[in-house]
Amino acid sequence: MMNSNIKSTKKDIVVVGGGPAGMAAGLRGAEEGAEVMIVERDIELGGILNQCIHNGFGVEIYGEELTGPEYAERFTSQISESSVDVMLNTFVLSMRPDKSMTLLTPNGLLEVEAEAVVLATGARERSRGEIRIPGSRPSGVMPAGTAQELINKKGFLPGKRVFVLGSGDIGLIISRRLTWEGAEVAGVAEIMDYPTGLNRNVVQCLHDYDIPLHLSHTVTDIYGSNRLEGVELSRVDDNMKPVEGTGQDIDVDLLLLSVGLVPENDFFKEAGVTLSERTSGPIVDEWFQTDVPGIFGCGNSVHIEDLVDWVTMDGFRAGDGAVAYAGNGNLQSAEKDVVPGENVNYVVPQKVSGEDDFRFALRVEEPMENADISIKGTDISFFEKIVTPGEMEVNEVEGEDLEELQGLDEIEVEVTRRF
Amino acid sequence: MNASYDVIVIGGGIIGTGVARALSRYKIDVGVLEKEPDVCWGTTKANSGIVHAGYDAKPGTAKASFSAPGNKKYGGWTENLSVPFKRLGSFVSTKDKSQLDKLENLLEQGEENGVEELEIITDRKRIEELEPNITEEVEVVLYAPTAGVVAPYKLTIALFENARENGVDFHFNAPVKGIQKGEDEAKFTIESGGGNFDGKYVINAAGIHSDEIAGMVGDDSFSIFPARGEYHLLDSEIEGYVRRINFPLPTQESKGILVTPAAEGSIIFGPNHQPLEEPSVATTKEGLEKVLGGAMKLFPDIDTGKIRTNFAGLRAKAGSDDFVIGESDAADNFVNVAGIQSPGLTAAPAISEHVVGLLEDLGLELIDDSDFDPRRNPIPKFAEMDIDEIAQYTDKYKAAKDIVCRCEEVTRAEIEEAIDRGATTLDGIKFRTRSRMGSCQGGFCTPRLIEILSDKLGVSPKEITKKGDNSYLLAEETKKGE
């Protein structure tokens, strides 16, 4: 396997992915004195933040609203002054369970052995084929994030009259961006009966620009043999099946898909990490360690998060975990399963030790008002006026509350109506 | 431009490129006219990619006479052209032992057609050994080990490249508008969107348009009735779940909805069979549901969450339901190779050689060209290299260190070479390199592909298209903060 001409090196921590999650993990590692390498395939750090020129980043962490590039800059400037070894234009060719990997760098191949690995590989957008929209296959059908890159980084508008399928945040934000650029957004369709993006984005990106939002609707046909000429919009029933006879044709030259993100989990699979069926990301503990010791995940590669602030905090936490593991080869073992109970789609982490404070994130299955997010069999409970699947709920279990978990083998998190 | 040829081939599908390449071993001038900007964008692009064993067709038909011989030529053909071809073997499965006689009939028919190694398997254990995940209800199988899979676009591109290497001219964006037959001399003048071309012989390999082309010389002896077939394509992640080419019992119209590994690693379901008045390759909700249902009958537990895309193709079905191969009664030296529906891909190598023989019978003098080289070098494929090969390749080419398509690990070196070899569109790059065929379906790499194409072709990014014509990707520049 090992070719004598191939260079090799050792690091305490290798972070794969230089977006917000990876930057936070890498920076934390370096602050704690570890030798850290961040591997990034793009020409710069920052990941998707670089194409998010709208503001709204940093409210939770910095208490101010930054644009994506501004938020990224806070980290890149610190990283450039730190000891972190940043490998740009570098690809991971193979990732092994023993935490060694083969990299393709601008200077050739490089074998790296790491004490701990943090996989902060982000997510990809779901494609047209995955949601199985029938019809022709013209140009002018693309994921919303791709359009965002074309507009914000490459300086081109991919269409003039646009329909957006899916009310995820990217779709909402791109609708406003397109409007600013002089394109006409004919509407946004959402198959659910509630928007799946953040409420503030529904207001600021659609309502403020009179862009119609069609709830309980989906695109059922695509027209045009070369360039997109239109779509058919249909109402769906309670089972999300299109209702015959409700179809209306809308003439557009661009259809953007904002129909969800999927964690980029290939390297977890290569490393033999067990994945969660609910999140498609790895099963992790409170330090974001996977079931392969010393391999961590954080950010969207673990589960799809709403706010970059949470991504950053998870990155710091994973960085702390990686430092602890790289230092003594061990972390507190997390034996307690955290499982989704009533009206909970998923909870991360899926395992905790019960010894340390931890933050947990969940998404509900159905919207609910006056909801209690609670741990079954304990007094631990958090009140929310409204919960929806579009908004991730994050809460912390700390201090004395931990004692309540002592007797539990399994921590069941449920969301129930208080009144 | 205008040019003069001994033989003009109309159509750049598997038949057009196959015939052109077969002719390129002789000292004759050959030109191919293709209406699209690339080869292989008609019927050849979107089908099951099956090289059939040859038991389906009724003995005595043209289909039967070219199928088994075509299959036998595939090994050598694809080896010379460096195109992946896998003899996986095919299953015709039935859940009902009372259908055994139907399989026996197919076996007899196959043997009459010259198919070797056919076998009926009734031993459930053996069925499972050969195809572990097939529904447990299957009790009887006709097994044809000689059947295989090939990527039809890869094959057609290879035929095109090898023919071009051996002197054949290809004219793209050259839709044929009219054909004049010279009165005194044996000569045709073909008016096309890409110029006028003179030829002594014309091969009509125009797929679903071959009846229109024949009509241009007054030949109305056949009509093409396009029939759409729809497909699902799964992520290559589940490669290995299906191991052979799986058919249900055939019906009058078609061989049924099959489930098969694709030559390049993923799994395909399809096709259904829908005769159409107006040709269309749009997929439909009903069609895709039918295809999924058909596939689930054979593999009920397959992970349909791994479906990555769907597509449709058109069968170029002649009224006779058989291949139409031969000189036209309406015009001397005008040869129809039409109605090439399934098993046309299988038959292609045999048909190509047969057409060369036909031309010779019609008086074309065939003198061997000693410079003919049957071998074609493929674009080196980074994703298939081992570590030492990667070390060498990336040492040699700087662009090989730049992975553009992350899902399928396609480097900029491969993409640039695809453009050097004739790709001018995103689809052209896709069929040559697999970029945009992976999990993200082009979400990540499309902006870069546009840039690379625009740089290499020296045109504005706004000129770059998905598949020629009006399929542009970028409408205009942004205001850039103005």
C-alpha cells in the first residue's frame, strides 16, 4: 500500500472540512495546544459561508448580525495567526478506521496519521431525482444552493423568472436575492402545510417582497426540452400525494430546489462509523465522538442545523473532545442512549455519559404550541411557545440536573403539549 | 462547410458510429452527419445498456439473425475500444412452475438463434447463489450467461473517437434538411444545417427520424413509431445488490421491466413501453410508478431511497417490428439501417459489418487501409487508479490534482481531456467522465464545469449549454453591486 515516494506526516488532530464546523474544531484544538491540520478542498476556508452574503449570522454567539463572509473572517483571521496547518485545494482520497488517511494536495500525495479525526464535511442538497419529479430534463433545474453560488460567487443569474420548490432556508433566501437582482420569483411551493425554513426568513424573504408561498403544494411536472419552459404546480392531500385536477401551469425558466440537505457521510462510512437512520449522519456522544474511537463529527455532517452559531458551538465541543482523545486516548464512555420519544423526529447526541454537562438538539415531527421539551422520568423540562420541524430546538442539561439522569439507562426526550 | 465523400452516414448513434468505424478500416472517404452537437444523444443514449444473449427474437427475423452474432463480437469490440463490458448473465424469472414451458420455449428459440450456454434453473439454492437478493418467490429461471451490460454512450463515444482517428469526418449540428439524387451520376447531395455534402452512398441511421430521412429520397416503405421507455437510476453506493440482468417473463410488446446493474456500477430499473404520437423523452408519474412497481416484483426489498434520477428514451420501432436493413427500393445506393430498437445495441457490431458487406455488393471498392488502428485509448480514469498510478498521473498532470466532481472523483485533467476530445456541453462531459452522475447530481460541480468549458472553448460562460441549442445555464450577469 505505502509507496516509498509518497510523503507522510503525523498530527494530533486532522479536521476534514474548513467550513464553520471544521474551523471551530481546528481552532479549539490549536488553542488547547494540539498539532492540528485542517484539510479543505476549496481554494479558501469558510465553506458555504462564503456564498451566504446575506446577514443574520452570529446572533447567538456574538449578539450581532454578520454576513457569511464576515462570520467566516472571524475564524480565518484567528486561524491564520494560530499554529493550525491549513491544507487548501486538498482532497481526502481515503479515510481509514485507524485514523490514517491519504490526501491529494497541490504538492502531490500525502499520507497522514492522526491521533484524532474530526469529519466536518457538511452536507449536500437533495436533487431532483431523489424527490422524483417527473417530466422532461431541460437546463434550468438546479438546487437552490448551486444557484446561490452562481449568483454570489460567480456573478451570473441562472434564470429570469423563477419558481422555488421547498421552503427551506436556502430557497427563501435565494428568492429574495433573485428579486434584488431583477429576476421575478413567481412563487415558492412547500409540500408540508407549514414552512420548513425559519419563520424570520419567511417574513423577510417572501412576505416583504410579496412572493406567494403555496403550502401543501408541490411541482408535479417539468416542461421544456432544452431550457425549462414551465412547471406544473399541484395541491397535495394529507398524505402528501398530489390531488388530480389541481394542477396549474406556471411559466418559468428556472426551477430551484430547496428540498432538504443530506449529511455528506462518505468518510464516516469509509471509516466504519455507524450512521443514524434518522439523520443520515453518524451516531455521536456528547463530545461528538462516533462509535469509532477518536473519530468525531460536527456541524451538518452530523445533522442538518439551522444556524451557523450552533454549528460553531458543536465544532468547539468536538474540538475539545478531539483534544481530550488525542491527549490520553480516552474520553468518558457514553453508555446512555438518548432516544426520540413523543413528537421527536431525532435527537443529537444519541449517546451521553451522564457525567458531563451536555447540549442536545432535536427536531419535532409535528408543529406544536405551548410545548414542553422534557426528559421522560425526570423533572428536566424546557418550555417553548411554538415548535416546528423547521426550527431546531437546542437545550442544555447541566449541573444538578445531571443527577436526575443517574438512574436512567435510556434518556427518552419527548415534546408534549403543556396546556 | 461543404465536402464530398464516398459514403455519408446520417446519424451519430450506435449504428452510425458503428458503421463509420467499420468503414474506416478501408481507403474510402466517410462523413457522418449528426444533428446534435455530439454523438449518442438519441435512442442510443437512453436505454437499458444490455447486450442480450439473443433468445428473444423469433427465428428468421433480422433481429434474430444479428443478435447472437452481435453478442459474440462484443468482447473483441469493447476490448479494442477500451469500453467496460461485463458479461453478467441474464435471468428470465418466474414465480410459477407452470410457466416452465414458456421458459423452455425461449430456450429452444435461443438455441435456434445460435445462443450458447442457455440453461433452465429450478434449484432455488442455485438461484440464490447467482442472485442472492431476488424475491424468494422465484422458482424457475432461464439463465443466459452470455448476456452482458455496456454503457451505450461510452461505447458510441469510443466508436466515434476511433473512427475519427482513422480518418472519418464528423459534422455536428448538421441536421439533414433535404437529399437530392443526381440524375446521371450515382451521387447524392445532402443539404444540412452544417453545409452541403456530396456522397456516392448514403447510410440512413437516423434512429427515430429514419423514416423522414428515407422520405427525402421518396422511400415511404416504412414508418417509425416511437415508443417511450422510462427508467430509474440508483446510486452506485448499492452496487452489488443486484448481480445479473433480471427480466420478468416477456410480453408481446417488450421484454418487460428489468432490473440490472449498469456497466458503470449503479443499478437501473426499466423500461415501460408507451407508444407515442409525438416523440417525447419526458418522464411521467404513472410511468415511473409502473417501472418501480415492476422492479419491486423482482427485488421487493431494494432500497428505493437510493434512486438518484430518472430518465426516458425512445425506441425507434418500425411498423414491421423488425430491423429494416438494406438498400432502399426507391433509391440506388441509399441504404436504410432503421427500426433499430432492442436488441439493436446487441446487434450493432454485426449490423455494422453487414452494412459494409452491403456497400461492397453495391459496388463500393474496399481496399484495406494499412494505417487503420482498431485500438482507442480511453481517458485515464482517476477514480479507478491505485495509489501508485495516482502518484504517477498527478505527477505528470497538474490538473489531475484538482478533483472537480467530488462524488465520482473526476479530475480537471479528465474534464479538459473530454473537451479536447469533442465534448462541448455539460452532457458531453457527463457521458465521457461521469461528472454530474453521482450522489449530488451536479449540485457542487456545475459552476466549475461551466468555468472550465468556457475557458477551454474560449466563449463566455453564458454560451455554455447543458445539451446544445437553447439549453443555456446562465441567463445574464448579476448587477455586481451596481
